[in-house]
Amino acid sequence: MSEDSGEIAIPTQRGVVTFASNQEWQDMRRGWRINICTAIADLANTEMHRRIWLRPKKPWDHWSDIYEQFLTLLLVEPQDGLLHFQELGYLTAAEASVISDLADVMSSYVPPENWTDEIILADPAWKNVCEIAAQTAERLHLLITEEDETRALTEGDPEWRRNDDED
């Protein structure tokens, strides 16, 4: 990371990423880390999947919203995304290693043909994704110390609970 006149430039394999200031870098890092922790918690939360996906009025369209949220946070190519965010200083090598297994399982997951939310919930491969997400969350809890990150990793997206009574 190089700092000249308040601007920060971080070289990565994708090119140099520039931030206007150290504060901007810290804010972006904090937001990304909270979002990835939230996405992992949401993937692991099978109770949430059932309660939200199977009710008549859903705050999200279907299971793929959670799936896409996770992959988008890693720039769609999970292993490349993990390296990129590690180079940016958003993840430590240990954190990236823990998330790596989940990234691999997520990127290789293919929903059953003619899927519905019910079919996804019963799919053994989806259950494996959820189990790996739960294991990832447990392992990250040993590495993460920031209160807002651990809360996101434990609670996931609070929006689903706010919408839980709206049917």
C-alpha cells in the first residue's frame, strides 16, 4: 500500500486499486467484511431459508438471491475474488483460507433441474453448501475480533427478521 498526498494505491493482480484516503479504504474494508460475514451467516441459516422462502410473501425472490449475494461479494470468481480482497488488505491469509472451501462449494453448486424453493431446500448438495457455510462461520469466529463483524457472522441479515411477520 502506498500513500501519496492522502491517496492510497494498492497493487493487485487485477491492477492498481486507488482509494481517495486511508479513511475511504477503512470504510470500504469494514463494509465489505460485514457484508461477507452477513452472507456467510445467511447461507448457513437453514431456518431462515425455510421461513422466508416457503412463505407466500417473500422479501427476496428465492434462494438464488443469497447465492448471488455471496458470489457477488467475491467478484463472481470466488478464488480469484478471495485473492483480490486479500491483496487489498480486506482479508488476512487465514481468513481467505477459511472462506476458500465455501467459495469452492458455492461456485460449483448447480441447482436441480426445474427447481423450486422447496426442491432447493431438499437438495443434498444445497444442504452441503449450508453445512460448509456453518463450518466456515465457526472457523471465522476464531479469527475475527471486531464486534460488528462477529455480530454479522452470528446474526446474518437482520432484514429477514424485520420482515418475518409480514405475510
